[in-house]
Amino acid sequence: MAHAQWLLELVLILLLAGTLFHAMRLERALGVLKRDRAVLEELVAGFNESTRQAESGIDRLRSAADGAGRQIGRQIEQAQLLRDELDFLADRSDKLAQRLESAIRSARMVPDSQNFSALTPPQAAPEPPAPDAKGAAPFVRLEPRLDPALGPASQPPGNDDASADLGRLRSQAERDLLRALRGGR
């Protein structure tokens, strides 16, 4: 029996040595796990910080996009106002071109090229329109201006008061056109 007891103690020592060896391996693995846990906690903290920064960036981006949208809206409104003004000016210029063309036609139909009494003086400008609902400024018609540097040469020939009044009412463009017509004949 002493032999069996020794054998049993030897088996127990071997088992204790094996347990001790496995305990040391387990302790090393736990140490690595603790280090990895600390690294994992740092990674999670960094991820949380990155998530907060991304949310903050999204909020800033959203507010910047809203501001840009409002600015683009204002620019679109201004562009529409300018388009309306340009449409008005184009319509007015078409009307003026038609009047000028009819004046040229009537001047060509007059048998005596020196008789300019067939041309009608420019009509008075209509009242400027009131500001629209958007608050756009009304257009202002510019009156034809006389060029004092041209002097009496800008007046059509003739001594009657009607032709003198007509000469004063002509704009510079009309006088230039008449001068060009006289020079072409």
C-alpha cells in the first residue's frame, strides 16, 4: 500500500504540475485579454468620438446647405426680376423700332426729301407703372435729349414754328438717322 500511496501522490503531483502549467498559460492569456480589452476600450472611445464629430459635421453641413438654398432662392428672385425688366425693355425697344421704321417709311414716301413735316414728333411717355407686388422699381422712360453742340444744323429746314418744335423734340438717334438719310440721297 505504501507503493500505491506513492503512486497516487506522484499522479497528484503530475496533475498539480499540469494544473499549474495550465494556470500560468491561462494567466498569460488573461493578461493579453486585459491588454486587448484596454485597446478595445480605446477603440470604442475613438469610435464614439468619431461618431459625435460626424453628427456635428452633418449638422453643420445641413445648416450650410439651408443657407446656400436660401441664397440661391434670393438670387433666383433677383434673376426673375431682371428677366422681367429685360422683357419690358425688349418690348419697349421693339415698339420704338417699329415707330422708327414707320417714320423712315413715311419719310421715304415724302416727294421732297427736304420736307420733314410728315414725321410726327415723339409722343409723350405714358405714366410709369406702379411698383409690383414684389417691390420692383418701375421703369423710367428717358426723354429724347437735344444735342446743343449740333446747334441749328440739327433742326430740319423750314421757317415755320411746327418744324422748329419738331426739331427740338427729336432725339439724337433720330437726328443721326435723318442726317444719314440726307447723306445717302
